[in-house]
Amino acid sequence: MKLTVLGNYGPYPKAGCACSGFLLTSDSAKVLIDCGSGVVGKLQQFIDIEELDAVILSHLHCDHAGDMLTLGYAVDIKIKKQLRSAPLKVYLPGEPLDEFDRIASRASFEVSKIGENMQLELKDIQITFKEMKHGFPNYAISVKKGNRRFVYSGDTMPNDGLIEFAKDADLFLCEAGLLERDEKCIRAMHLTAKEAGEIAEKAGAKRLLLTHFLPDIKVTHYINEAASVYNGIMEIAGESKTYFI
């Protein structure tokens, strides 16, 4: 499997960049994980929209789902031009209801609600979910192919469930929306970089990618903070970079 970072900012993007969006590809599957502001344009640098098999949204905050209606326009046009034969499968939480309904109303999407007991088989990959702690319902996502496993935290506050869910992951993509110095003023139900590192260390994750950065903070601060507690291979989830799993 391969993971390509389309956007790594939140809750708003740096100039010329995008919010959360990640393209996961295997031998036969192409899945977009999250579709925040600016992601649709970035996606087309790597694949054509008609190639997408599915979209999975960890939650429905705009920095993770804000480009979905734009994507719906694109899929609709591809169908009308007979470049795509069927609606795009979209897996997402059912709340908040107004956000869910807005996405589900697109005829170009075939929508299914995510739940903890859901197990997906998309071509040659298996996908499971774990509910996290965030302002909106949010699900961490595990993708497995053979003996290789990728785990994405989505957005969350610290919780033991994520440690267990990410256990022994070959690649763990974890939000680090804050630094310890920000904790008291803008907690905002996110992980600090140190907390992300602690979770990865306790989970025994083999590689850690940090994501979900505030645009006005140097990424070296996130690395330095996480490196103080995590002893494995770690780096920033670099926009437009591809990682092998």
C-alpha cells in the first residue's frame, strides 16, 4: 500500500496548501481518506477523479470534509460524460445530521454510515473503525492488506482506545494539532505533538507521521516535541509526499 499526503493543515490551510486529505492506494484500490478544503485540486495531481473507488471521512468538520460538495460536482460531471459508470461510495459518520444530509443529498454519492462494528472490504484491502473523542463523532481508521497495516487517528483527545487501535501499526498517521504550550489556551479537543508521540510509543507503532498543523507554527516544533517521547521512525506528513506501507 501507499499513502500520499494531499493536505496536512487544520483547521485552515497555509497559503497554497490544503487541509486534511490522504490518498491510499493498493494494487487495485484507490481510496481518499478525508477531503478537507483544497483537497480536490491536490487529488487530481495524482489520479483522475473517475479512478476513485471510495471516500472515507473520519468526521464532518470542514477541514476534513469541506471539499466534498465540490467533489460531488466533479463526480456528477464524470458520470454525465460516461467517464464513470456509478456513484462514488462515501463512508462517513451520521452526525451532525445537517452535515451528513448535505453530503448524502448528492446523487453522485452512494453514502454509508460508519460504525465501530463496520468492517469494509474494498477490493484487496480491509478497513475497520474505532470511535474517538472529539467535538463531532470521529472515527480512527485502520486499513490492512496482507500483513501490513495503516492507522489514521482522525481528530481526537487522548484516549486509551487509540493506543490499542494503533497497536503495532506499520504506519501511524496521527494528528498533532497543538503543542504543549497551546494546551491551556486552545485545547480544542485535539492531541498535542507530545501526546501523539506518547500514543505512538505505547502502541509500538513502527513509523509515525504527524499531521494537522496550524499554519503559523514551524513544523520543527511538532517534531521536537514528539521526539521527546517517541523512539521510532518519525517525520512530518509532507504535502505531496508518498509513503510506502
